[in-house]
Amino acid sequence: MQPNSTKAIQVAQKIAALAEKGATPGERNAAKKMLQDFLKKNGLSLSDLESEVKHERIFFLEKGNEEKAKFFAQIFRNVVGPDLDLNTLTEYGRKSNRLKPGKYFVVEITDAEYLEIDAKFRFYWNHWEKERKFFYSAFIQENELYTKRTEDDPEPVNNLSAEDYRRIQELMWAVEKKSFHKQLNR
């Protein structure tokens, strides 16, 4: 943090508040981008904005995605510590209140923790989704579950780069190959 940056911190805190409470998703996303640029320009980090005042925050995850809830809890614990229990999730239904049905994490955290959790979760969830596709391909290849082709079948369209093939091949080494044996009927 640079000396005499109190004014910059105050401006950044206002941008951070807009990033959290903007009227529309577009406004919130634009404010998040503006905050990143402002912090970089002024030599600040999210920790410089942190105040020790904690506020109740609500994170929403759509209903029926336990994997995403576990992933979120891992990111939360990475930022804040081990105190989040998945049993503290609150589930809402359409008839019980005006909130969308799904899982809600209701937690007490600082503004800086909120921003870090939100940014890390979005970044790493997108990365996880991409990596899972590579793992799926490696699993199918290693266990020979791919579609059997005949001579009359057209060549499959392939959008994979050489680097993608290399990564899939490396993942195949980590996948345990299992052999399925058909059971004979008596």
C-alpha cells in the first residue's frame, strides 16, 4: 500500500460496494472490473480495503448441485478458515419465501473476504469445469468406452489441439483402467 492512499482506499471501498450491491448483474460485473483496474492503478490490494467489520452475507447456489456447494465451501475455507459447515446451508423453497429455491450460505465476513471469495469461486469453478472435460475424455479413452466405428462411418470432427491431446494422454496415466467382463446367463 502506498502512503497517503486513504482517499484511494475510500474510493475503492465504494466501488467494491457497487460491485456487491449493483442494481443489475451487468452493473455489478462492470464494477468488479473497475475495482480490479483501480486497485492495480493505485498499487492497492483487496486486503488494503479490508475492515474488521463483518457483515452478514448471503451466497446463493442453485438447488440440486451438491458438488458446487462443496466446491464453494472449499473456497470459503481457503479464504476465511475452517469454520464453515455444510450443514449451515439454508434451503429455501418457492412457497416459503420470495427467494429462489436453492442453497444459501449465510455467513458473517468482511467486505474484502466477500470480494475474494466471490472472485476465487467464479475463477476456480470455471477452471474446474474445463478440467473435468479433459478428465472425462481421458477416462473414456483409458477404459476404451469410446464409440466403435465401422468403415462406413464418417471421420469424427475433432477440435482438439496437440496440447489438448497431450493433456488427455497425461491424465490417462492417472486413470485406473478396469476391465468389464460380461456375465454368462445360465
